[in-house]
Amino acid sequence: MKLKALLMPLQLNMSRRTLVFFTALAAWCSWHLWFNVQAACCLAVFTLAFGVTGYSLPWDQIGFWALQIVSALPGAVDDFAPGAGLSIVLGIRGGLSVGQVSLSRTCTAHTLALPAGVPMVSLFHFLLIRKQGVSGPL
């Protein structure tokens, strides 16, 4: 339920931003807009990462298999850059299979890395929104 409450506003914001991006791109293409869209996409990835890492923390069957499937997804990068996908998978899992090291890395990402990254990217995003003049005082 908490994840749905977080993802619904994200989806509404991203759909609105996508419309703004494509309409503004034709009229006014600048680095401010490009970096702001990148920051918004990065915040969306942070939101999904919070959901995946939080889903895996109870370490039951659902969490185990969710981490197994999600950590195998970067393996598709091997089609474009041989060896890169396996390196990413090994970095996420901490080995060839999902185990205690994976749980430790998931917990660390959920409690330390992601909460540290969100305020920095949010501040950058808000500053760019302010610089573009699409918002009043924050």
C-alpha cells in the first residue's frame, strides 16, 4: 500500500513532465531542461530502487525471488557490451547467486545509499525548476 501511494504521484508527475519535455523541446531547447528531465528520471529510478530493496528486506520467499529476478535484469546488458552485464549482476548480488551478501547489500542500499542520494538529486532538480522559472519560491 505504501509503494502504491508513492508510485501514483510519481506516475502523474512523470507523465506531466514528459508532456512538458516534448512541447518545450520544440520551442526552447537548453541544458537546463535536459538536466532537469535527467534529474527527474533519476528520482524515478531512486523511487523504484527503494521499492525493490524494501521488498527484499523481509527475506522471505517473495523477497528472495524478487531479488533473484531483479538482480538478473542487468545481465541483458551483455548483449550490447559483453562482460558488463555480468559485472553489474555480481556487483548487486555479491556473487553468482543471491545469498546473505545480497541481503546485506540490499539493506545497505535501502538504509544508507538511497536516502543519501535522494536529497542531493532533489535539490538539484528543485534548483533547476527554479532557474527555469516554472515555479514560484520553494
